[in-house]
Amino acid sequence: MISHSQFLAVIPRIIFVVAIQIIVGVNSFSEFDKIKSLPEQPEVEFKQYAGYITVDEVQQRALYYYFVEAEVDPASKPVVLWLNGGPGCSSIGVGAFVEHGPFKPAKKGLMKNDYSWNKEANMLYLESPAGVGFSYSVNESFYDLVNDEMTARDNLIFLQHWFTKFSEYKNNDFFLTGESYAGHYVPQLAQLIIQTKTKFNLKGIAIGNPLMEFNTDFNSRAEYFWSHGLISDSTYEIFTKSCNYSQIRRQYQSGTLSSICARVNRLVSMEISRYIDLYDVTLDVCLPSEKQQAYVLTQLQEGEKIDVCVEDETYIYLNRKEVQKALHAKLVGITTWLTCSGVLKYNMKNLEIPTISVLGSLVKSGVRVLVYSGDQDSVIPLLGTRSLVNKLAKEFGLNTTESYRAWFKGRQVAGWTQVYGDLSFATIRGASHEAPFSQPERSLVLLKTFLKGKSLPVSSEM
Ligand SMILES: *[C@@H]1O[C@H](CO)[C@@H](O)[C@H](O)[C@H]1NC(C)=O
Ligand SMILES: *[C@@H]1O[C@H](CO)[C@@H](O)[C@H](O)[C@H]1NC(C)=O
Ligand SMILES: *[C@@H]1O[C@H](CO)[C@@H](O)[C@H](O)[C@H]1NC(C)=O
């Protein structure tokens, strides 16, 4: 619930905005969303905006965004939408403040991120669907069962209004990006944009460690665990033969875990130990809350939620009242901003909707597709992702234009890549599920190359 003091604080602004809107029409002024400065923010030259776009006037459902203009010459740079996954996790809390936004919260306030994606693009972070982060629905029945279709529809309406508000960006190249469960959100939104013939300048999509096909993605986990020494030979055998992970997930979601699957799951968890970060098996633990973003994908740890670090700077920062005020954010129907929604009930059956073939049709309609994978992630491991992309290329008759090879950042191998015309696959070496969080420099090279439609650097000379 909104406290009285906060409520009072927003009233003068509402009256002012309403008065202006009567004259110029709803939602048309970006100036009101301009951020003066964030608490403890280093001085910067670029502009930032944040606020709400109403996607349903009657139900009072509104989506919250944070828009960061490119550091240099924003007019000539593309607009890149970023979506985090979950389903139900925040693109502001994870994408913007932990992965690739301009600032990272630290003990002494905000630090400048040297590898911010706004070096290459105008970054639009969207909290979606309603119920996630600062996005809300006043009619809370909306939260009862949200699905992929509703998410895509609201995101499309959001974008239509957003491009009206920021009409100076209407003709810039436009890209959709995201990770994890955004392997659903991003292709589905791109498909809807094309189906509805919405006039955005959509050039491409990029998805990182994405959920694209339930069985392949989840079953690649066994081999990943085994090949990284997390489980024994014998456990690997029963984890593939007696009960595999896609079965475990299905049974778990329907509330009927068979005794054999329960036993396999316990054995696997025990061998891995609790002190491994499944989103990056080489990283030390003390899971910060950004790791929750795919918590829905790992919540099998016998009902246990992933532990969050007490000192999670982003969580603390975004819950400070003066920060929320500076960000034009409100808490509607909730008392705390959370990394992953505590109110949203997402239709978990939707996890089984394959999105891999959607990528094929996007390529066919002239949209460039990049699928990338942080190679230390065991939640959506590169093994499944790589085979899905390979299979897709075969099915859609997309020939290899660049054979599997290493790509570079500086003098080091930054990952491996294979290109099939407008469809590309790339790994990021040493990166976690949230690749830009653990490999910011390599991730920025990948983004830059993708936006420009170029080949990844073939050697350290480039
Ligand atoms: C709230 O939303 C639910 C589900 O979308 C709908 O059935 C109901 O009529 C709405 N309530 C009001 C007061 O509009
Ligand atoms: C997982 O188990 C199910 C049920 O036995 C089976 O149909 C499926 O082929 C298995 N998947 C893999 C990848 O082994
Ligand atoms: C792919 O390669 C095959 C065999 O060389 C060729 O017949 C086909 O036309 C190629 N497809 C495209 C889209 O270039």
C-alpha cells in the first residue's frame, strides 16, 4: 500500500501532468519522466528517464521503464529493449543495476560501469509483466494467472505508447534483448510486432542463456553437471536413465514428484552440495539477489528459495525512498520492491511452450537473431542451447556462413561462435547465467558486434 507521505508527494505532480495532458494528449511528454539525478550518482553527460506507461486504463495497469540514452550521439544509435526473465524478475534490478546499466550500486553509492551498454545503444529497461518490480495492476486479479500471451500483448502496447512519447526515436534501429525466461518474452514479442505489422524499425533480437525448449534445455543439465565434475558417473547414469530433469520439473510443477524422481533429485543436490552457485558453477557463493531471476527455474531445491545476500546493494538501493522518488517509481499494492515478484502467479505450464521455431520464422522475415550463452551456467547450459540452434538451422535450411571458431576480446579468447546467415550462436567464456554481470567486457563486445551486424573479432588484432 502507498503510505500517506508518498501519496501526498505525488499529488502535485499528478495534477500538473493531468492539466498538461488535457492540452497535449495522454502520455505524450517525455520531459516529465526525465531524471534529474539519482542519489549518489557520479556526474554524467547523458540523459536518463523513468516512469510509467499505462497499458490498460480501465484496470489501471501500468508498466515501469528506465531509459538511458547513449553516452555519445544518441540520435544515431539504436534503441535496445532489455527484458530479464524469471518469469517474474526485474529488468531494472537485474539488467540495469547489476548487469549492464550505467551505474552499479556499491557501499559508497553508485559507481560508474565502464562497460555499460549505453556506450553502444539507447537502453530501455522494462519491468514486465505487471506485478514485477515497480510495474503494477491496481486490479490485483490480474496477478492470478499471467501467461506468455498476456505478457507479449502488454509489452507491445507499452512499446506503442513509449515510441509515441519518445517519437524522436521512432526511426532508429530497434532491437529486443533479454535473458533466461526472456527466451520466451523476446521472440514472442518480436513475433507479435511482425504479426500486427506494427511499424517499429525492428532489426534484430538477442537472447542470452534462454529457455527455448523445455526438454532439451533442462535435460542438458545432467551432462553439464557431470562434465564439470559436480556429480558422479553413477548419479549421471540414473539422472539420465531412471529419471531425467525435465521429468522432475514436470512432476514438481504438477505437485506429483514420484518417489524415484524425488530420490534422484535428492542425490543430485547432495552431490553438488548446497554451496554451489548453479548460475555460475565456478563462482564462489553468497548469492546476491540478482541470482533470483531464474529462481523459478531452479526452485526444486526441496522447496527452498535461493538464499539472498543480506548485503545486496541493489535491493537496498532501490528500496530507498529518495531513490524511488528520483526514479519516479511507486509501490502500488506492495510494501517493498523485490528482485522477483512476490505477487505474480505465472502460468508455469507456459515454460513448456517451445520458442525455438519462432526464431526460425523471425530470421525468415528478415530479423537478425543472436543466441548467446554464458558458459559457466548450469541452469540453461550452453549444451542444450547450442544443439537447439544447430537443429533450427538445419530445419530452416540456414547454411553455415562462419564455422565454429573462437572469438576474441583483446588477446584472449572470449568465447566460441557459429554463424548461419542471420542466425548466430555465441558463447561467452567464463560467463554466468547473467553474462554481462560476470563478463562485462566480453558481453559489451558481443553487443556492439551484434548491433552493427558484423562478425565477432577473429583474433586479437581486431
Ligand atoms: C479485475 O480483473 C478481473 C480479471 O482480469 C476481472 O474479471 C474483473 O472484472 C476486474 N475487476 C474490476 C473491478 O474491474
Ligand atoms: C526424459 O524422460 C522421459 C520419460 O522417460 C523420456 O520420454 C525422455 O526421452 C527423456 N529425455 C531425455 C533427454 O533423455
Ligand atoms: C545451402 O546449401 C545448400 C547445399 O550447398 C544449397 O543447395 C542451398 O541453396 C543453400 N541455401 C541457402 C539459403 O543458401
